[in-house]
Amino acid sequence: MRDYLVFYVNGEECRVSGADVFQPLSSYLRYQKGQTGTKIVCEEGDCGACSILLGRADNGKITYKAINSCIQYLYQIDRCHIVSIEGLKNDGELNPVQEAMVKCHGAQCGFCTPGFVVTMCGYFDEQKKADPQSIKDCLTGNLCRCTGYEPIIKAGMNVDPEAIIPLAKLYPAGEMLRCFEQAGKESVQIKSEEQTVFIPANLEDALKFKAANPDAIVVSGGTDLSVIMNKRSYEPSSIMSLCNVEGLDGIKSTNGIVNVGARVTLSQLEEFFKERVPEFHNILWVFGSPQIRNAGTLAGNIANASPIADTPPFLFIMDALLELRSSKGTRQVRINEFYKGYKKFDLQKDELITSIVIPMPKKDELIKLYKVSRRKHLDISTNTAAFRLSMKGNQIENIAIAYGGVAATILRLPKTEEFLTGKELTVSNIEAAAEIAVSEISPIDDVRGSKAFRNQLARNLMMKLYFDLSEGRLAACPQ
Ligand SMILES: Cc1cc2nc3c(=O)[nH]c(=O)nc-3n(C[C@H](O)[C@H](O)[C@H](O)COP(=O)(O)OP(=O)(O)OC[C@H]3O[C@@H](n4cnc5c(N)ncnc54)[C@H](O)[C@@H]3O)c2cc1C
Ligand code: FES
Ligand code: FES
């Protein structure tokens, strides 16, 4: 068993053990590596000032993604290569993104600037195009309080992507990959006086550890848990980080059934569903920010059990199954029966979610998903709604409806579904259905909206479905 972490920072191997592993990566970079270009501002994944590029081994190469280092603890980055702003210069000179930021006046106080540069460098490492929409999309997780976004977007547009040295060339992967492969052969256990972290190399070790330590807190992307650690001084005594578990990071599609491994990130999912179910892709596109989606997982979104989580409404209407495993065996639970109350769900202490099984929409089925939030990007929902239906002419043959933000858990609306089945798609039928929907929900007042507002949203979302269907904007989802 290894008792230290091994990772690289800007091409240099680092080994860390003991209490030091229980800190956010941003703190490690600033206070232990002296790399103060990485800024810490919100410490909750909202501003992007702490963005770094996280490289993971991926089929014989290293693939880099921008993430928020303030909500990534060191025990999540074993066998990774971290590239911070200091590691992006070219032979001591500014790189083309930095040059463009200077030329286009993309910085004032400069506090947000390293985050913007890192994120854009990550984008150009993958994409060789600079159009305004793509630049805006890649920067939705970076906030600037003084410059305004125009000069920054202009800077992105002024970059010649071909002039950027690819990270694979800047940091040849060979030695790192050999080191990661060797290090991946054994599980890791590291202790401080107060905390222990276990990083299993495989699922078998993970399940054994969970059986022996049922109260251990499972950390996947950490985008929910690390915020609580940073903001509420939450210090679980026993942690299990899934970052090295093999076999949970793939998406498989067979005969109209998609199997999503528990370590699959929301970005991977967004890419996978782009052509297959564009409605779900669109919901993922407005989920947090690219940095959040590059770290967060579907399994984490489900197990966090928030009634305003963005992915479960789609899973509810598709009647997805959760595969739950313990050292005793495997069982499958319908997501529609998983939640038992606010943050309560059918997962035993020795179990892990290992995959999510999603039946794809049939050719004649329409899917419509809605998220109501104050801002389009980087905001959590007030209400969500998901509809799956098949039509015969103007008659609704079958319909499944799930609403979020209207009760302690996400809800299916069986009475509304029953009422609408076999009915003509008319304003009066939809208005009547909206009232039944309101009778099935029990929203509360909170910072995101009052009970009355949420009830009205529940009605309005039903009407929006009607108008979207009537205008014929929907096409059946291609499989
Ligand atoms: C800035 C910001 C923006 C966000 N925006 C959104 C948004 O738009 N929509 C939205 O829905 N959410 C949002 N979130 C919440 C969060 O990103 C998601 O819930 C994400 O999917 C969590 O996944 P994770 O892997 O990071 O979970 P983690 O933080 O690692 O874990 C979350 C919970 O799941 C449990 N868990 C994780 N994996 C497993 C497993 N395999 N088996 C059993 N239990 C497991 C953990 O123990 C923990 O209780 C946002 C968060 C932040 C910080
Ligand atoms: S400091 Fe704001 S996202 Fe990390
Ligand atoms: S330049 Fe000051 S916050 Fe962006």
C-alpha cells in the first residue's frame, strides 16, 4: 500500500504525504509551491480565478481539462499532471493568449486574469477555432469584476490557435505516464492526526474499504463536498477518493440502453448526448460551468440528492436504473424509487453507485427539459421540469412528467400523467393539467423563490410545453 500521493506540477514530480494531502490544490500551489499566479477568491467554484489544467492519463496520452483548484483537494489528484499559469509560458515569454490579453486590454486589477488565461489555453489545446460563441462558452466559469468581458472575448478572438504550443509538446507525456502506470498498481492510504484518506486502485478494494469503514465519505468530483469543506469547515475523519478506480469512467451504449460509469464527468456526458438527446445536452450545457462539468459526475449529482439537481428529472422520465454495489453483491434500483425524503435515499452505507443505466428515448418519443434559474450559466435551478411523450396526431398517447424544486425530492406527477394520457393537446386540457400538477407538488419558500412563485412556474412550464409542441419546434430525438 502506498502512503503518499504522486503527481506532477508543471512537469515536475511531487510526492506528498501526511496532513498536507488534506488541503485544496489552490492552497498547495500558492503556499507550498510558491505559485501565486493561481488566485483564491470565492473558494466555492464560482469565479474561476483558481483555474488550473488537470491532466489525466487517457489511452496513452494525457488529456487536460480546466478545473477549479479551490474545490479539488490533493487526494483527488493522485496520478495527475497539474499545469498552472506559471507552467503556460513559452521559454519565459508570454504565450499567445497572454499576448492577446495585453494587446486587447483584457485586464485591469489582474486578479481574475490568470484564471481566464488558463481556461482559454485549455480550450485552445483542444479546439483550434476562435469564434465568439465558443470563446464565451469556454469562459462561462470565469468572472471579472472590473474589465468587463468584451476585451477578454476580443483577446480570445485575437489568438492564433496554431501559434499555441500544444501541452503534449510542452510536457511530453512519456515519463509521467510510466510513473502513473506504476503508481496505479496499488491502493493508497494516508493519515493525518485527524483524517484518513483511502484511494483504491480498483473497485474490489473500494468495496472492501467501504464494508470495513461504512461511515467513510465518498469523494468523486468533489464539486459538492469540497464546497462544504471550504465553507463549513467540514472535516470528515474518513474519506475514500474514487479518483483511481479503474472501470468506472466509461459510457457504453448497447441496443438503446446507455450505461454511464460512476466516474464519468458531466463534460463527458455533455459530449455523449450532444447528437443523441440534444435536450439533455442542452441542460448539461447550462450546468455550472465548464470547470464544474470537467470535475463533477452524474453519480455525484444523484447522490447529493438535491431536489433542484439538474440531471435527475431527465433520469426520472427515462426510468433510469442505478446499479449499486457492495462487497456482498450488486442490486439495481429504479431512480423513481431511490429518494425517500429530503437528502434521504436507498443506498446502504457499504454500497457505492457504480453506474447509471439510461434507456434512450424511442424514435417517436419527444423529450422536453426545462431549467428555470436567475442566470443562464453558473446558477442553480429554482424549478426544473422534464417531459417525455408520444403523440398520435394531436392526441397524447403516453406522457411522463418529472418536476424539481417543488418538494423535498424530485417528483413524478402520476395524476397529471394519467389525466393527459389520451387527451387532445389543447390549451384547455393543458390548463387543467397544470392545475392538477400544482395539486401534486408542495414547494417551499426559500431564497430562490416563494411557494406561490414556484406554483406559478409549475403552471407556466406546462404551458411552455404546450407552446413548444404547438409550434412544432420539437423533433423526435435521434437514437
Ligand atoms: C459552482 C457550482 C455550480 C454548480 N452548478 C450546478 C448546476 O447547475 N446544477 C446542478 O445540479 N448542480 C450544480 N452543482 C453541484 C455539483 O456540481 C453537482 O451536484 C455534481 O454533479 C456533483 O458531482 P461530484 O462528482 O462533484 O460529487 P461529490 O462532491 O464528489 O459528491 C457529492 C455527493 O455524492 C456522493 N457520491 C459521489 N459519488 C458517489 C458514488 N459513486 N457512490 C455513492 N455516493 C457518491 C458523495 O459522497 C457526496 O455525498 C454546482 C456546484 C458548484 C460548486
Ligand atoms: S476561487 Fe473562485 S472558483 Fe476557485
Ligand atoms: S481585471 Fe479585475 S477582476 Fe478582472
